[in-house]
Amino acid sequence: MSEKESWSRKLPQGYQDILKSIDDFFQQTHERLVDHPLFTPTIPIRFSRGTSELKIEAELPGVDRKQITIDVYNQGIHIKVQENEVIDVTNDQNQIRRRSETHRIRERFIPLGFHPTESEIHARYKNGLLIITVPLRSERIDIQ
């Protein structure tokens, strides 16, 4: 028995119940906040611009290619990563089985300022790095 347990067991039952409800409250709050989209890490992005193309690099370590979705909108690109994790723990001795599933979605919208077509955009994924290449469609205007 730990020092904390021995101390709390000396308290009257009513106090023990209050302490347990406080512990449960904070444990449940923590579990809800961990999975909340507000606290989900974003997708790190780097940009590099050449004379004829824009290169977007998204760091996605540990992500499988099948989990990534890229959508082209009017003036931007939307990257979406769906991560699903299933953990099964079995204890044959006590015949206890525990299964936990985690579903997480990370998204990033990249505004471009012009409307690219799907056929113009090229994407490749290797070793946790997603590289999206978009041709630039700008023309320089002479000022008179």
C-alpha cells in the first residue's frame, strides 16, 4: 500500500468519496481534452517558391499514404490525415480483455490566391514527407 493510500484510508468514508470524485473529475476531463480538436497538433508546413512552381512540404512522420487526403478548392488545397489506432490487451490468466480505439483527424488548409486545377497539382509521399507541387499562374504586368 502506498503512502497516499494509507493516508486517505484514515479519513472518514465521506471524505474518501469526495477525494475519489475529485480524482475522477480530473481524470475524465483530461481524457476528453486530449482528444479534443482544439488541442490536436497541426500539420507542419514549409513553402518554397521557384520561378514556375510553388512547393509545399508537409511533415507527416509515421503516417501511411492511405491515411492522407488532398482536396483542391477554389483558391486553396486541403490536407487531411485520419489516424486510427486500436490497442488490444489480453490477460489470459485473469481472462481480462481490454480494447481501446483512438480516432484523430488533423487538417490544414493552404490558401493559394488562385484557382489551380487538379491535373496541374502533383503530390508524392515518401519517408513521412508529403510534397505537393503547384504551378504558378502569374503574369508580370508592365507599369507605364
